[in-house]
Amino acid sequence: MNTDNRGIPSVQDPPNSPGQHVSNLAAILKSGRFAVAAELSPPKGVNLDSIARDAATVRDYADAVNVTDNQAASVRMASIPVAALLLTHGVEPVMQMTCRDRNRLAMQADLLGASALGIRNLLCLSGDHGIWGDHPEAKNVYDVDSIHLVRMARNLTEHGVMDNGRPISPAPQLFIGAAANPFAPPFDYRPARLGKKVAAGARFVQTQLIYNVERFKTYMARVRDLGLHEVVYILAGVGPVKSVGAARFMAEKVAGMEVPAEIVDRMAKTPKAAQPEEGIRICVEIIEQVREIPGVAGIHIMAVHWAEAVPEIVTRARLYPRPPRILTSSPLFEALEEINHPLTP
């Protein structure tokens, strides 16, 4: 990859080249179509009914679906088996991986396993500190940070080299993504940090939830000044607010998130029974605004525990129907199919 003196990829380098069509999400972004990603949370137990139900709900309305990794530092089913299960339901997953719970050996082992299962999209995250979760006494690993994880995944996929320099063949196939928070302090540093993730190998980015659109416009202007919009696909994070209580909580308690007072007031003036509908309406309005911002290649809908809101949001935002899906093959599933249904000589 060619870089300038800041370590940022040259604008001549197409995102995720080689292997830019490794996934359905990658193919849609490369085609110039406005992409839609959704998000599902693994169950807190072993019952998979919620995954099957939510997969059926969002399947036709999202090009790919994120699977969270012990979100909010609380124990849930691992992201890999849930992502693999989504494939069997015709849904392309984006497997999230945090640095909080694994060292680099475990990370690379999971990346190899995920690729063998047919999981083709990876989102690299630092992960919320364990003190905020349901096991505050648990040790945080953080052997590497999210930028190192991006670089490690890129070396595995594009160069077939592990973090210790040992070659591996065949290399895993992954479309590598990272997260970006346009609102975290110091605000002026956020585009430069995005540049570091792009230089490390991120080919798509999903942002923090956006409610302050004007602030996001300022962020994107600086991203364009750096030329980053030409070398990474940026998916704007959006999500419906279900109640005025949720709006106030995000505005007052969630670090690195900006919820303007106008949105809180708007929800407060809405009767309680109508607040979910108002939250969906606000989300659609935000989508319509961010879609017009140069450099935004898609959206990432984070409807927490509210999968049924996704079809409504996508339809109202005039983003339905979605392009035909290209489902990736799974070497492991193919091998199991061969065992269960052997070909007759």
C-alpha cells in the first residue's frame, strides 16, 4: 500500500485491494451503492431462538449484520458461532472483535476459525473497559489496541503473515473494518485517528451513533481534507431512540456521544406510547441528512434489542429493496455437508 508522509494510504489505492469483493458488503460498497448494515446482539444464554427470529426480520433489509462481542463488557454468546449461524439463515455477518478479552494468539486463532466458517467481514474494536460490565473484577487483556488488531488482520489476509512474521497459507479472507467516533474529545484529533486506522489496513469504518448531524458534517469535512473518504468506506452510525429516557441517558451518561437538546425535547413532548414511532421518524430524518454528506458510503443501523425497527427504517428511508446478496461459501459447512450427504461414486 502506498502512503504519504503521514502514513495515510494514497488515494490511488482502492479500498481492500486485493480481495475487494471478498464479501457481499465489500461488493456493494465497491459498486457505489449506498450500503446498509444492521446489528444483532448474541443471547445471554444458549437459546438461539432470538437469533433466528431477528435474522429473519432484518435479512432482506440489510446487506450485512454486525454481531457484537460481549457488548458493554457483559457476557453473551461468542460472536463467532452467532455469525456462523447467521450464514445458515442467509444473512451476511460482520463479526466484531474486541481487544479487551483476547491476546494476539487468541485473536489470530479466532480470525482463522472465522474465515474457515465463511465469515468474511471483521470489525476491530478496543472494547468497553470491564469495570463497566457484569464482571467488573475481570482482568482486561488489551495485549494490542484496535489499530494493531487492524494491522494484524491485514497482514494475515493480504500478506499471509502472522503477527510474529510466520507465513500462513492459504490466508484467511476478510473485509476489515474499524470504528470511528466523530464526537469524542479531542474533536480535532478524530480525523487523524481515523487516518491511522486506514493506514493500518481498515477498508470500511462504522461510526458512533450520530444525532448531532452538524457536528458530523464538520468531522466529514476534515476527513475529506485528508482524502480519507477516497480510501475507506464510511458507514454512518444511526439508530432509533425508543423513549425520552433513552435519549436522556445517552445525552447525559454515555461518553463520546452527542445528543442535541432538541432531540431530547422532541421526545419529551411526544406522548409515551408514541415515542418509539417518533424515534424511528428522527432516525429516518438523520439518514436522509447524512446520505447527502460527501464521503458517506452507507449507514449502520444500531437498533438495540429492536430488530423489528430495521425494516421500517430502511423502507421509510427509501433504501429498500437492497441489491441481491452474494453469500460466501463456508469450507467447514461444505465439509460437513459432504460427511452428512456423501456423493455416490
